[in-house]
Amino acid sequence: MNKHLEIMDTTLRDGEQTSGVSFSISEKLTLAQLLLQELNIDRIEIASAHVSEGESKAVKGITDWAKSNDYINRIEILTFVDNGRSINWMKKAGAKVQNLLTKGSLNHLKYQL
């Protein structure tokens, strides 16, 4: 039986959550290119949907590059259960693949969904 291992990198999303870490738009594009072209990472999650206007610009820059270099299906966005806001943000930014974060606590089920 053949086994296949896929690697998904979240540096461009999770790295931004680290104290003192904030990548510029050009740094994000450079990191995305390095991860996909040089390290041949299978998939990269580059942002959480609708975080900020700056994040949207960075995602748009990465997705524009990814489309013209046949990597667009390896670019992923973390989306949420939010009545389509995340999906609309993702589409506007040019991404095609979502990773849907769902929550199942009683509070979320009763009051947020």
C-alpha cells in the first residue's frame, strides 16, 4: 500500500499571531514563493478571512502571483461560519480554497451560529 504525506504550512497565517511578528506584503509574497517553489510545500494557508484591509491586499498579491504560476489551488484561506462573509472576502481576494473553522461549544451553537 502506497502512502502519501501532504504538508500544509501555516506560517503566513499563524506567524502573524506571534507577538512581535508582522510580515509586510512583499515579505508575505516572498515567503509564499519560497514555500511553494523552493520547498515544494503542498499547501499553504496564508490568512484568516476578513482580518484587515492590509491582509486583503497581501492575499490579493499572493493569489495574483499564484494564478499566473499555476499555484492557485495550493493557496488556502481560513474561513469561518459567518453567513458567507468569509467566502465573499476570500473570493474578492482571489483565493479558491477554504479551510472552514467551525466551533461546537454550547455558546457558539446557541448565540453565534
